[in-house]
Amino acid sequence: MSLNVLEKADLHMHTSASDGTDSPSEIIELVKEEGIGLFSVTDHDTIQGCRMVISARSSSDPHFLTGVEFSCRDEGGKYHILGYGYDVDAGPIHELVEATHVLRLEQFGERIKAITKEYGFYFSEENLRELYSHEEPGKPHLGNMMARLGYAKSKDDAILNYLNKVKIHSKYIRPEDAIQGILRSGGIPVLAHPVYGSGEELYMGEDMEMRLRHLLELGIQGVEAYYSAFTMPMQELMLDLADKYRLYVTAGSDYHGTNKLILLGDTNLERISDAHPGFRRFLNAVSDRIY
Amino acid sequence: MKEVTGEVLQDQIRVTMSGHIDSNNAPEVEQNVRELLEQAPGRPVLIDAEKLVYISSAGLRVILRIRKTNEEVRIINVSPEVYDIFDMTGFTQMMTIEKAYRVVSVEGAEEIGRGANGTIYRIDQDNVVKVYNNADALEEIQHEREVARQALILGIPTAISYDVVRVGDSYGSVFELLNAKSFSKILAGEPEKMDWCVKEYVDLLKKIHGTLVPPGQLPDLRETVISWGEFLKPYIPEAAWNKLMAMLREIPHDDHMIHGDYHTKNVELVGDEVLLIDMDTLAVGHPIYELASMYNAFIGYSEYDHSNILGFQGFDFDTAMEFWRKSLAAYLNTDCEAKIREVENKARIIGYTRMIRRSIRRHGLEKEESRAEIELWKKNLLDLLDKTYSLVFSNNELDVEASTDNLDDVIDFVRGFLEKADCPLKIQMQVEVAVEEIFINIASYAYAPDKGNANIRVEILEDPKVAAIQFVDRGVPYDPLAKEDPDVTMSAEKRQIGGLGIFMAKKSMDDISYRYEDGKNILLMKKNL
């Protein structure tokens, strides 16, 4: 593996396997166009996209590292935990993905129950069979069906005015389960966009450190200190904490295709060679797992 | 309620954010923002956050994304709470974020100053606010801050505003002005301080006028004043207008500072320091422009109705007149009534020009009251134009109409310099005889049968002490020295008429010379003191 350190690295992006808009093979092309030398696909709770990238990728394409992003929760709050460099055939990572899938199916069932109860919509056996025939049934599928059945004007109307209105108790795996599953699959667990919590919070200063210490006890090994939506003070805070606790550092954009305004390759790290030592330590640790 | 609305303007994308922006609506907010940005990629973005109550990290990320694709992002009207979030997270370092303007009321507040563009009120013991007349005054405020800063750098004592606030529908800028008292207030309440006020007021004025401003830093008033003159074209006789314009154009460009609205409400006593406020009219130009606006403030504005001054400055017309005259005398460093009148008349010409224009523009000629006032100003202006030939002045020059009526003024002016130089009485008499002869000569012949002016310049040179007196007129070329000296031995009846005076002048002076240059007769005489 020969990495060009003058190139960019973007280790956080989503494909259509989760909530991105680009297919895995489209992502490879975009990464190439963007001049990114090393990339990872980190779909939510699935490694399907990674498998497809590995099979679609040719040897001259940019280097690739397996990735995944698990949504977790415990008494301390919600976390997004990235896993890098795991073996796609390892059992524990598959068990994790399966566990999240089961949780989502349960949640989906609860949502159907909730809108049935709240608004009196009726879904026939056949309707339900159709919904569950999808690999990952979700609000868009249900919304489409509601529009078709005349319960809503459109998919968006269904989501906005019905599906989002009912309170569903979201189900999550615990952070220690995600961390252990990643580790046991040969991967490195990294805390995603730390300052933003699970994406919607804001932890600065001591609040951030407290949270990080909690995850350190659970086995987290790195922080995503280079992140598209970080300001300089945020980045500096995370690099300082990485120094203090001798953590790996990663860089990611959180690109979602046209779903969000994030630009592919925007990590606030221009070149691999400009990175904090924690990022080089990380690359060193995963070097034999880079495609 | 929609949290984000916006419009794409010619030069910017204007986004209004309101309510709560958090993870519940961030995707929708982002969608709306993206649609706006896509209409004009890269165009500067202005976000009005006046109604934004709360922004979560999801909202912050949306703003950060805007910043990634649009170099120039400015957020205005940010509440203190939201500002703290922007500050803590480093957003304030990445883009311009302006706090919402504090709202200040001036109801019942004491008015302490009034300028061309606004009124100044005291809002508490330590602070005053200048409320701008123009509702959309942010640029003016910026301009005034900038010129005040420049003035301070150049050594002019002034107050610089530290905050911009909302006052009703207008904007205000807040200054710290501890226990300040305007000179108007002092003159109104403590008339015994008249002479002290004059001295401080004039000292500061001289300091302003002595300040050289680097080119381009302040507006140049020259063209503006010329445009005032141009406005008058349809309203005064053509010959008078032509003369006015020629004189306005003759005033040279000058890089010295002028305040532009220098009256006693804009000069404040703060502790024992005299401070200048209301800096928005700061400019460069000839000091006659300043004297013109001073004349208007003290006299011109109340010339038709003497009670005007009381409402404006808080003191009466007599006090205004006394203060103006004494200030002008101190400014010109002279007691010579003729000198003071000369400069006053020049100031009045520009002053009337400006007021007539302003009054016509504001009220038109329809209203009886303002028409009567304009008629008075116009009559005075035309009288002055008739006997004035230049609007520039210099402390050691007297510019008068070449008329024998003005002889006493000329002698008085020259005498002032000689007395200051401790000139012996005998020599003084000799000089005065010579001045009389030369001036009468110019008054009688230079322009006859027309009229014109004479300029008498006095310089006292040291080592050896010499009085140098120069006469300049623009009349027909004439060398009075070329004439043969009269034969004084002849009997009075046989002597040629005239010529004797010049002969006496030659006799009594130590040196006398004549030259004709640029259409001017220049006669220079010197007397050892």
C-alpha cells in the first residue's frame, strides 16, 4: 500500500446503502474526481455499501478503508461511533449490523401501530408484507404507501404531517456493544463528530472531556477531530484531547450526496501530510487493512 | 411558521432566520437554504437573525455549510444569547456576526446637541446618544466613526461612539461623555464665561484648521460649495451670479481639516477638556467654508427671526452676535473692525448662498414666511456681492473695495500691525501718510469709472525690523513711480496736479518698488522700524 500523503483523506461519507444519494460505484468516481487518495464509506448501521465498494473498486482507484457508523445510546446520552478497518467477513460486525436491523424493524412496527392508533389508518396484510419486503423499511416506504392509499397528499406530506408527529421511542444499541463488536472484528472504534454529540448537540470544553472519558472507559480509541462542520476552536479542542489521552485522530466530511450541503472531501484537513500525529498513528494502525 | 425565508437580490442573498432552529427542523431549514444558494452560487449571504430565538448545533452546521460555499457571510441582529453560542463555537472568527441593536429611548432625555444629521441626547450620567435623522443611517454611523477616528489620530479631541442602538425607527450611536456640558449651555447659563468660551472655542477651531489631512481621507468641500452656488443661478441676476461663481471657483483647494458644523452645541466641556462632537460633517477645505457655516449657525439662521437662535442654541440673538464677533476677532487675531467685517462679509456670501439653496429645496418659494426670509438673505447677498471681489482671506491682508470711503479702514488695519511691533509714533505717521497716498491713488484711478478691490498686505520682518506693505489691485496697468518727481521748488500754481502724494510716499519710505504681474499692479514699500 502506497499512500500519497499530499492527497486528501475523507473517512466519513454515506452511500445509498444508508441515507446518502450516491451509489457505492458512483462514490468511487466522485472520490476520484475530488482528488481524494484515501476514503472510507461509513453508512449508518450497515456495511453493505463497503462490500459493494470493495467489489466495484479497481486497483488504480483511490485507496479504501472499510467503515461503518453506529448510532448508540446509554444513560450518558447518544453517540455516533465509527468503526474502521474491520474485516467485512468477521462475525461480530455482522451481529452488530443485524442487531441494529432488528431494532429498526421493531421501531418500524411501532410506528405503524402508532399512526394506526392515532389516525385510524388501516394497513392490510398485503400492505404490510410489501413494506417488510424492503431490506430496510423506513418512513419513505411507509409514506409512499400512505400517499398511494390516499391517507396523505404525498410522501412528504405523510412524513411531515403524520409519521413525524407520532412519538416513537427510538431504539439504539449501547456504545460498549458497538465498540466491542468493532474491536472484535479487527476494527478501530472512533467517536464521530465529537463536539456535536450524536449530531445535534454541542459539547465544548469540560463537557466534551467528560463525555470522552466515559467513552474511553468503554474502549473508544480515536476521535474524528477533522470534520467538515468544525470551527477552529472545535478542531483545536479535539486535537488537544487527542494529545492528552493519546487517541487516534481521523478526518471526515460526513458527505451525504445531494441530501445535505456537505461537500465531499471537506474535512478541514487539506493534505494527509498536514495532519496531527494522531492521524498518522491511525493510518499506521490500519495500514495492512487499506485496500 | 417557516424558520427560514429569503430572497435572492442583485448583490446578495438575504436570509431571514426565526424561531427555534434545531434538529427537528434543521433538515427543512437546510433544504430551504440550499434552494436559495443554488439560485446564485457564491453570492454574499446576509442572514437576519432578529427573530431567531435559539439555534442548536444542527442550525450551526447549516450556517457553517453556507459559509463553505459562500465566502462572504454576514449575520446581523443576533440576540445576546445566540451571539454567545456563535462566539463560544468560533463562528465569530469565521464570519461577520453583529449583535442586535440595543433599544434606547430618548423620551424625556435632555437634548444636548444638534447637528446637520442628528440630535444628541443625554441618556444617563455617563452616556449620550446621537439619534440620526435618516432612518437608514448605518452607513452614516460607520462614516462618522471612521472620520472621528481619523480626527483623533490627527490630534483633534473628540468622542468616538462605542455602540450602535435602535431609537424608535432610527439608529443611534452611543458615546461616553461624562458630565459633559455644551458651550451653548455654558453661554446660556453663565454669561460671565463668554470670554473664556471664546478663547477655548477659537483655540480648538485653530487646531482643526491647522490640521493637515492626508489626501483622500476626508471629503473635499470645494466642489460641494461650488454646487451650492450653481443652484442659485435661476434666483439671482446673471451678473451677480457670474461674480459669485468666479469667486467660489477662485477659492483654492485646501487640505486642512474643517469641522463643517462648528457651533457651540457641538463643542463640549468634559471635565476640563474641550471635546468636539458630531463629526459626520468633517471635511477638508478652505477655512472660509467653516466661517460661513458658523455665521449661519449664530446669525444667518436667526437673521430674519431673532428668536430662532433661542430654540436652537438656548441663548439669545445678542449673545450669539457677541460670541460670533469676538470669536471671529480672536480667530483672525485682530481688533481691526475692518478686517473682521471683511472676513465676515466673505463668510456671509457663502452662508447666504447655502441657506437660500437649502430653504428653497426644503420649503420651495410657496410659503410666505420662508419667502420673506429668503428675500432678506438674497438682498444681503446681492449687496455683499456688489462690493466683494474675492472670498479668500489672510490674517495679514485686508481685502477691501478700492474706494476712498475705505481709507480709514485701511489705515486702521496697517496701524494695528505697527502698534503690535512697537513702532515709534513718528515712523508710524510716515507710514500712514504713504499708505494713504497709495490707497487714494488706487481708489481714484485703478478701476475708474468701474469698481474693484485693493489688497493690502502687511508683514513685519525681524532683523532688521522692517514693515513691508504691499498693495495689489487688478486695475489698469499703472506705475505711479514712473512719474517724474515734481519740482518742489516751483510755486504751487505751476506744479502739476497730483504726483505730490506719490513723491511724499517715496520720500518717507526706505524702499518702494512697482511691478505688473498676472494682470495685477503690485506696489511694495518698506520702512525700517
